[in-house]
Amino acid sequence: MNLVIVESPSKTKAIGKYLGSNYKVVSSKGHIRDLATSGKFGLGVDIEKDFEPNYIPITGKKKIINELKRDAKEADMVYLATDPDREGEAISWHLYDAIGLNDDNYKRILFNEITEGAVKDAIKNPKMIDYNLVKSQETRRILDRIIGFRLSKLMQSKTGGKSAGRVQSVALKLIVDREREIEAFIPEEYWTIEADFDLFKSELEKYNNKKLEIKSEEEANKILIELSDTFKVISVESKEKNKKGVMPFITSTLQQACSTKFNFGSSKTMSIAQKLYEGKDIGSETVGLISYMRTDSTRLSNVFVSDALSYIESEFGKEYVGNVKISKKTDNVQDAHEAIRPTSIKRTPESVKKYLTSDEFKVYSIIYYRALASLMKDAKVIQTSIVMDNNNYHFKTTGQVTSFDGFMKVYKDYMNSEDVTLPIIKEGDIFNTDKISSEQHFTKPASRYTEASLIKEMESLGIGRPSTYAKTMETLKERAYVNIIDKKFHPTEVGIETTDKLQEFFSNIINVEYTRDMETDLDEIALEKQDNIKVLRDFYDKFEPLVENAFSNMEKKAPVSTGEVCPNCGNELVIRKGRYGEFTACSNYPECKYIKQVEKEIKEICDCPVCNNGKIIEKKTKKNKIFYGCNNYPKCKTAAWDIPTGELCPECKNLLINKNNIIKCSNCEYEK
């Protein structure tokens, strides 16, 4: 018997079917170990011993590790089939180390899609663990632990902030900088003048062949007086231009497209994509519908390209057949696997629609048609510019008509561009209008970031990686560093304060350039071009003195007065921050240790569907983390981390919860 270990339980069903009875497929359920919180500063890293990490089982994973040990002892060969990226490579190494494997009884297998062909091919072509990738991931984890723990503790003790991080704090700085840019912006007035004809409109552009800038209503009115109602066409120019096709999706562009088109948050997009990758039951088979969805490479496999080009020719004609597009972006690209694509070009969205939820169908469709469109010919458009004269004032109209739809044949529904058709107009034609109007405008600052535009900016600046974008967005919201208003990020007072304090003491580390260069160092560790210990030592020797200086010299935020008087000593009461959240106490502490007792408000969520007698209420752990449980505890021990719906799972009879607007089971894989 052979043992195959994957990360997610939902992969086991499909892979088990492909490999047959001689293989047992089990799941580690993600990471099994993480850094301890012991040692200096609770880092779980021995700084003096070349940053030696101390790994311990993640809470609840000891049982899984023991089960994997038993399975491994009974197996002839153990295949480590974790995800095809640095995180997956690190999980494979942790499995190797924790369950006591050796180089004679394990193989590392990689597949970019969960299909029968890909899985069986991986078994035939096994590898060994790539320890350079493991070192790169481990270095990232240690860096993030050092920065996260040291700066978060600093922020909690000195400000209203809850956390700080290597990527998170730079993303927050981008949001705060944009907000300040908006606040400092001084709008400038300008006016436009437009002539309205029956089938089109034309805007004033030049006077005596010089570009016009109209700064006031007075200037606009003066021009209106000089215009007649007669316009003569002096120029008609038409050019055929190529409309460039699209590249296949990478993680960031998929998140951006789903945000723009479907209003999905990045976490929701990745959750749906994960399910499409891990496998869906479609009729008589279970198969992964898309390739691995955490990638920054636009490469497509030769097999997929060949199949897709044949499909394009047979479905649309030879004139639509394009070729592979080469990305100009080369910096910091991890080319370990492909772009995001369907696992089979023949598996059209319509053919699998009945097996997918509405949201899964949307995400699968846009991935499918994007990959298909990337291999089709560029579209061609005829762009027409018409210039009309009115007393030496030149008005311009432009229109665009598609002459060959090319890739837009399949991707037009996901694009914003539309044809603007003009009537047939010749040079010398005369047009009359009885409507010439002016309109006041003001220049506008750059827009606030949306999730899509912030991810795009982070990618262009080289900060973060495919696996970090969604988590960064969620952290900014969870820490109350931003509010989302009309889909845009608005920094909160706490977010601005946290950024300002970090910039005051850590401007040479919490910035785009340093974060981007660190990503390059991590990439070079993976390529064996950098020594991981040297990278960590160089960083720590620069970072720790800054932290110590900040702890000594950063001004602590003064407690907020409540306007109440202490009943014991007469001093004012203030809001303080404690280990488990905010509380109201005397400002004369430690001389006076009065703490105001607050009656707990019980927030009922729904009736308990398990015991049918109690209510599901909002509760808090000792560390002030919210969860939901039955008020009949301990008779009824029903509990969940996410908001219960009041219904039971039809499969395992546990609570159904609402997680990121997705109704799912709190225990099994069921989704409503």
C-alpha cells in the first residue's frame, strides 16, 4: 500500500479515485506545525543560534500527526502531494520531519491541476523536497514573526493599534498616503463646451489650431457668443488599429477582475477558486476544474495551448487562432507553475453549470473565457476622428467600430469598452445645431483605493505575493485600520495614527522599497543565490535597535477621559486598554485602583437548533475573541466561531454558519 498526503480533505476523493485501491489518500488539513511562542520576545526563534526555529504542533493537530505516523509506518512509499508553491513545499518538509520519514520511504509529487492525467503523471515523475524553497518560506515566516510580534506589541502599548506587519503596514501606508493626497488636493475650475447634433455630440478642443483651456464661466460665455449654429466638417480621419488581447489570469488579476465584475472581495474569490481547483462532482467524475490559483506566472502548458488552439479553430474559424502572449513582467515572478486556466478547454462553463453554485459558475466562466481569449487573435477596430470648424473654433468627435472581434468574440461581456458608431460623414459636410452648451467642472484628486486597485498597486510595486493579497485585505479590515465606504478604503483614526508612529520610528523598514527588496531576497534564497541566515541577521541587526528605541521614546497615547468622576477618590475616569480589551478605570492609578463594572449586554443571535430550548448568544473568550454559543451551556455545548444561521447541516446535523456571506457547515464541507 502507498500513502498519499494532501493538504485539503476535499482533494482526497478525486485523487483516491484516480489512483485506485493500492493508494490511500489522506489529508494533513493544511499546516501541522508552526513556530512556538516561547523564548526571547515569544518569537519561537533562537536569535543567537542562527535564528533556529522551534516548531510545535498547531493546536488540534497532534491527533492528525499521530494518525499520519501510523499510516506512514504501514505504507511502502509515502507521497507528499502538498500544493505546488513555497508554502506547500514547507508543509511537505514539516510532514517529512514530524512523521519521521527518511529519503528512502518518501517522494515529493507536484501537480498543477487535479485531473487524472496530471496526478498519474506526478506519481510517475516524483521528486525530492526542494530545501531551497523550504528555506525561503521559513525565512519569510521568521521575518513575519519577528516584525509582527515586536511591532504589534509596540503598537498595543503605545497607540490604539492592534497589530503591524511587514506587508500589512506598507499596504496601510499606501491607503493613508492616498487619503492625505486627497485632503491636500486643491480643485481647479475648468469648463467644457459641447455641440449637440441628432446622432452625435462634439466637444470644443482648439481655437486657431491651439489647444483651448477654459478656466471660468466668463471665458465660456465669451466663446458661446462667438459661435454660430453652423458647423463645417474640415477633417475626417479613419484608422484601423489593433485592440490588444488579454493575458491569462494570475492571482492578482483574477481578484481584480472578480472585484470589478462581480463585486467579490479577494477572500471570497480565492475561496471559490480553491473549490474549483480541489475538485467538483460533475456527473460521473470528480475533477478539478481549474489549475492552481496562487500564481504570478502567465505561462500556459504546451498541452493546454495545443488543445485550445485546435478548439478555437474548430469553433470560431482559423482567422481567430492567435498565439501565446509573452508577459513583459519578469521581476519577482515565481514560474513554478502556470497561469490560472481551465483543466480542459472542452469543459465549457455551460456544460458544468448545473454542478456549480451561481458564484462558482461566475468565477469558472471568467477564468475559462480569459484563458481562451488569451490564445485568440487581437481584435481590430476602425477609429474615426471628425473635426468641425465654427468661426475658427474646432470641435472634435471620435467613434470606434469593431471591424474584427478577435478575442472579444468570447471575452466582450467582461470588458467595459463599447463601440461608438458615427453616421457616414464626409469632409465639407455642413451640420446645424440649436444646442451649444457649456458645463463647469473641477479637477479631481486620485481615487481612494478599492480592493482591486490596492492589489494592483501592490503587485506593480512588488510587495506581497499571490498568497498574501487576500489575507492583507482582511487584516486591514479586521484591525479596524480602514472602513469600506462605497467599495473604497478610508483609513480610520487608528489606522492613520498607527502609520504615523511606524513612519516616525521605522521609515527605513516600513516602506515600499525595503519590502520589495526583501521579496527579492526571498526569491534569491529559493534560487540558492542568497544565504538565508545572512538575510535574517542583516535584517535583525538593523531592526531590533529601532524597536528598542521606539519602546523607549515613542510617546504613549494618553487615556481618553469619559467625563465621569471616580466614586472612590474624585479623580476623572478614563478608558484604558488591557489584556482583554478596553475598560474604564481611575486616572489616579496605581494610587486608586477603581475599575468601573459594566453590565454585560447579552446579544441573542437565534434559537439553538440543537437543544431547541436555548438561545445562541454572542460570547467572548478570555482573550476577548468573539464566538457564538448556546446559553444552556454546559447542558448544550453548541458553539461556532462564525455567525450561526439557526439551521442545521442536512449532512452532519451541526450548525450552519454565515462565513463571508457563504452559508456553510461549521463542521463538514457542506455548503448551501
